[in-house]
Amino acid sequence: MKKIILLIAAVLTIQFAVSQESAFGEGEWFRFKMSYSGFLKAGNATLSVSETALDGKDVYHVVGKGWTTGMAKWFFKVKDRYESFFDRRTMLPYKFIRDINEGGHKKNLEIDFNQAKNEALVHNKKHNTKKTIATKPNIQDMVSTFYYLRNKLDISTLRIGDEIKLDMFFDEENYGFKLQYLGEETINTEFGEIESLKFRPYVMAGRVFKEEESLTLWVSKDKNKVPLRIKADLAVGSLRADLDAFRGLKHPFKILVNN
């Protein structure tokens, strides 16, 4: 459960728009519930969107929070907060904040992106250090990736087996993010039966995940591209996250059969 929020982040990166019409707006809010090995309640996570200005630029400000609940918090307490400030037009990030406490493992990073110079200024507040690192052009952070793909990638052009790739900056490194489109599936959720798009992001096999293909996720097949579910095979046990509450969707939420 140490990687609960990273798993939720994986959910959030796999939401795509079928056109250039915006898939989200100010006031959008999601809540997820997580369970470990199918029965043990593991935690919750939320994601909210607001509009603001940063250094004279019109930006979206997204705040993601995650925490353990129930029995899980007694043997591994997690309290994480992620923030991203990204341009409302280009969807490119200007600032990213990661403030986490995972079982006593703490990080407090503030990253300022200079998209024109392809640089990231990383301020490690825990160790009181600053360093500038070269980034790939049009770099995304872990949170902005989710919103960028919702608006920019045309799902109608994808075929089963196609792979989507982009560059992401996390902590102090550039990452090549890749996922595979698996097709469509109707799934039963807290809200009823919903048509979904199914994906498989590739992750690093090892201490946390069993293998590169350990994650599977589903998002709604509508203009919102709502994250519905993620399943992960971990090195020990499995983790599942399900959307259980939302508000402020920009488009109608299509449910085939209500519960």
C-alpha cells in the first residue's frame, strides 16, 4: 500500500477525449475507494480542479490527496498531497508539488517548469536543496498528464494493441510513459453498468509490481472520460481502486443500467 497514490495517478493518466472539446472544467471532483486483495479497505483518494492565475498566466490548479483508512492505517499510514498548475490552453505544467508521508517515508518537492528552456527547477524542501535539470520538450508532470491526454488524444483513431507514449517528469527524472489500448468493455460500477475504454499502462517490475503488465484500468466512454477502476497485481497481494463519488462533470455521465 506504500504506492497507493502512484496507482491512483496511473488511473488519472489514462483519460482521453474523442475530440478537442474540453473534457473537464472548474469544479470537477472525484473520490476513489481502494481495497487490498479484494476485501481489506485500504484508503481513499480525491482529485479536484479549480481555475486560478500563476505569474500572470491563466492556469488550472489540480489538487490530489490520498490517505489510508481502516485497519490499513494502523500498520502503514499514508498521507499524500499532489498539486499541479498547468496552462489552460496548452495543458503544459508550470508548477508541480509533491508532499507525501508513506509509512514515515517523507518527501516535500516543489518543481517549477520552464517550458521555453526545457528545464525544471527542483526545490527539495526536506533537504533544503535546489537544482536545475534538463527536461524533454513539452514535458508533463504526473498530474497534468491526466488532463492533457483527456483533451488532446483522439481515441477514435486508436486500434486495439496501439501504444501511446509521452514524456513525464517525476521527482528529479524524465520518464518515458507508455500504455496500450485494449479495447472497450461494459463494467458494473457503484453507479451502474457503464461503457468503458480499457488500457494497460506499463510499469517497472520489481519490488512493488509483479511485472510490467501488472496494471489494468477502465475509463468511461463518454466526453468526460471518467476514471472508473484500476486493478494492480503487486509483488504481495493486489490492489483495486474504484470511483465511488463525483461532482462537477462538464458533460452528461452515461450509465446504461442504474444500480
